[in-house]
Amino acid sequence: MTYELYYWPGIPGRGEFVRLALEEAGVGYLDIAKDAGGERATVRKLERMLNDASTPHPPFAVPVLKAGGQLISQTANILMFLGVRHELAPSDEAGRLWTHQLQLTLADWIDEIHDTHHPLGPTEYYQDHKAAARKRAGLFLKHRLPKYLGYFERVLKRNPAGDQFLVGDALSYPDLSLFQVIEGLRYAFPRAMARSEAKYTRVMALHGRVSQRPRIAAYLASERRIPFNEEGLFRHYPELDA
Ligand SMILES: N[C@@H](CCC(=O)N[C@@H](CS)C(=O)NCC(=O)O)C(=O)O
């Protein structure tokens, strides 16, 4: 079965967390953001899929993964599905729950990163958020960035199987997502990250190891990898990177 990934064209966004899992699993997938025939045609196709009245379980937003007849949305949910199927999560229930718990914490972090440039919600342009964004980004960098980085550093340190992976002694999907969050933070807040990184050696080492995994390294070097830009989740506005 070939999976279909539905996501907005031109941005890595939340779709990228799913792409990284599909790439690491080495499974075939059709990336609708790139393969639906131009940006407008893609957006029309996504909107049709989201509004399809015959779908019994309609998704609220992309990313959506189509697996056979099943439409799965919510990034953490998609990853839980792929993790179990493609050995990117432990097979026992306690291990699966812990993996999902870490992914949900990453999802909370990702929402907060988004809100640094859109503190008033997703409906207005950045230009209409500027004053609030400065305040929100300042608070994020001072309080929330160290809190999240410190949490994942602690998870690695306390892992009874060693500090190479977040869960047990094998790669799981939150390792891939944590890699992407660090990539995005380095893009969005290069100055703040340069100041902070030395304190979180395990997290940064994990980021380095993920980037060197053969399938991930090949993907990152390919034209399939969409560069960060100022339309997506991780945006670089120098005025927010105090
Ligand atoms: N909690 C959801 C959030 C999904 C989400 O916000 N998707 C964005 C693109 S990254 C979107 O298209 N949102 C449209 C909307 O919220 O109306 C997830 O993790 O997948």
C-alpha cells in the first residue's frame, strides 16, 4: 500500500514530522503537497478532501495520512499509527503510551513556537501581531524554551536504557520530531539557540545522531526536503530573536 500525505504546499510545517517518519521507515508515499499538479490544484484537492461530505470521520486540519480507506489526522495520531506499523515505537502498551506522551508534549511545544509569531491566533497576518509577538517571543525564550529543552534533556538522562534515544534503546518517532524541533528553533531563533544549546548536550547529541541516520541524511540532502520559510510553523523574524 502506498500512503498519501496531505499537507499544504511550500512549507515543511507539521507535515514534516510525518515525512520524517515515512522517510526513516523507508516506505513509499505520495506527497500530495508536491505531486498534485501545482500549488492551486493542490490546495483545491486538500480542501475537497477536508470537506468531503461522504467521509464518516472528517479531519479538522492537515496533516492527514490516507492509508488504504482510512483517513488519519492529528500529527501525534498519525505518528502513533506509523510507529506501531513500522517499528518506530515499542510494541508493548506501556512503551507505546510513553512514546505517545512524549509526542503530545512535543505537540504542545510546537504550538507554543507557532504562537511566538501568531500570539493572537492563526487568522491574522504576522504584521498584525507584531507588538504581541515581541512580548510572547521574549517570554517564550526566557521561560518556555529552557523548560522544554530541560525536560527532554532529563528524559534522555533518566532513560534506564541509556541516553541515546528518548524511549528505550531504539529510535522512535519522537526522536525524529525532536530533531525537527531543534532544526526549526535553530532557523527561527539562531541567537537564542546559540546561547542555550551548550546546556542541553544530550538533546543536541540526539539531534546530531538523527541527522546522520542513512535514510534521514539522504532525505535531508534531497529536493524532497522543503526549506524553512516565513509561511510556516518555524519562522525567522530577527526582531523576535532577542
Ligand atoms: N493539532 C493538530 C494541528 C493541525 C493544524 O493546526 N494544522 C494547520 C497546518 S500545520 C492547519 O491547516 N490548520 C487549519 C486550521 O486550524 O483551521 C496537529 O497536530 O496535527
